[in-house]
Amino acid sequence: MGFVPTMGALHEGHLALIREARARADFVVVSVFVNPTQFGEANDLKGYPRDLSGDVDKCASVGVDVVFHPDAARLYPDAPARLTHVKAGPLGRKLEGRSRAGHFDGVVTVCTALFHITAPHFAVFGEKDFQQLVMLRRLVRDLHMPIEIVPMPVLRDADGLALSSRNARLSPRNRKRALCLFNALTATQALAEEGETRSSRLRKRAREVLAKTPEFEVDYVAVVDPNTFEPTPTLDGPGRLLIAGAIGKRPRVRLLDNGPLFVGASGPTPLF
Ligand code: AMP
């Protein structure tokens, strides 16, 4: 049995995860749940795109067996007097977790509940949310959950923008500007392939490219070890470049992107 947790407004990125689950499993469950406990800003939660009937159609088109769409009151009984939460460790307070206090506590708590309800053999997560993927690997290991976490690469539009449910909230102008993340990523990857190993130089290159789009407000640009998430001053193995920020006023849309860094074109190494 395979499980693909989502927050809905499904796009091709989600469908790639579901197809992978379909190829590996006899029975596929997709959850659609906009988890309130992982949102910091109330406006982001309220404005998050929702399209349940479209999601159900898309799930049917790729052979999903069950779409699980719990309501928050049933998933979180006794809230706010709830006694038990899962708390993310130090990794949960870095980067994405630093900008969005409590975000990863919400993610690991809801995934623990969803894993217990659905009891899958494996769950598929996208590298699009790279830190989340690493956190989920840790969660199942730390709490001895017998669930394999299957990673899937970032799926992009033809021009390179990483697919995201939030892209639906971009104005046409900001949709174009949002390409700065992909441009920064590819420029930095090229610099690493030319042999640059100093993280400070790599981050500088990414920021230079991002600065050409002043409308994009950078939150962080980081080069980390993909396993430990520790910043790496120099790349002596595989590294990961992570970019986050926001664009637009009403609505303000948070955008993330990330990708591997291979020094001297050493080529892909296994992620974990
Ligand atoms: P979300 O609905 O945004 O919470 O995403 C649900 C799952 O789909 C997560 O594991 C995401 O990492 C994954 N995902 C979202 N966008 C993409 C993408 N463009 N490529 C690959 N996986 C994605």
C-alpha cells in the first residue's frame, strides 16, 4: 500500500508522486488536507488554493483507490485541549522552520496521524519541499514507524518554474518574475560544475541572479549538506542549494526552490 499526503489543488508534480505510488503498490491512498497547524500566517491558510472536486477527478484519472479528505475537527480531536504533539528537533528550527515558527511541528504531527490512520508500506514525498523530505525520513526512523519514505525529483513547468499549488496565486507578471529562483539555481549549479567549492561564492552567485528581480524578497539562500542540513563552508561532497522568499503584496506568495550542487560536474550521487 502506498500513500501520498498532499494539501490538494493537485498539479502534475503531485500526479508524478501518485504515479510512482501506483507503479509500486497494489493500493494507493492520497490524502487532501490543508493542515492548519503547519501554517503560520492566517492569510496564507485562508488563501491557500482548494479544489476538492478537481482533485478527486485527477486522482481518479491516475488510478487512486482512496482519496482521504478528513476534516480538521476529526483529525485533531479535543483541540485546543489536545495533550499530544510531535515536536520536530533542531532541524525543524532551521531555514524553512526558522522563517515559519512551528511549521515542522505541524508537519510531523499531521504526518504521524495520517501514517497511523492509513498504515501504508511507503509514503511518497517530493524534493520540492526538501527540508520536509529530510524531516520525514528522520521522523520514521526516530519513532520506528515501519514506513519507507520514497523521494521524487522536483517537477517543473517547461520554462523551469517548480510546480506548486501556490503558483495559481501569482499574477501573470509575478509568474514571470518567479523564474528568478530557477535562474539562480541553474547559474549556481553551473558555477559549482566549473569547480567553485566555496559556499560563500555559490550563495553570492545565487543572490546576484535573484537581485535582478527586486520584486522577489529573498528569505534565505543556503548551501547545506543534503543529509544533515548543516551549512557547508566548502563543498567536498554533494551539496544542496535552497532558496526561499516571497513575491507580491496581495496576495503575497511564498516560493521555494532547491537543487543539487555537484562540484566539477561529479554527477548525481544518491540522495540518502
Ligand atoms: P503539498 O500539497 O504542497 O503539501 O505537496 C504534497 C507533496 O507533493 C509534497 O511531498 C511535495 O513535496 C510534493 N510536491 C509539490 N510540488 C512538487 C513538484 N513540483 N515536484 C515534485 N513534488 C512536488
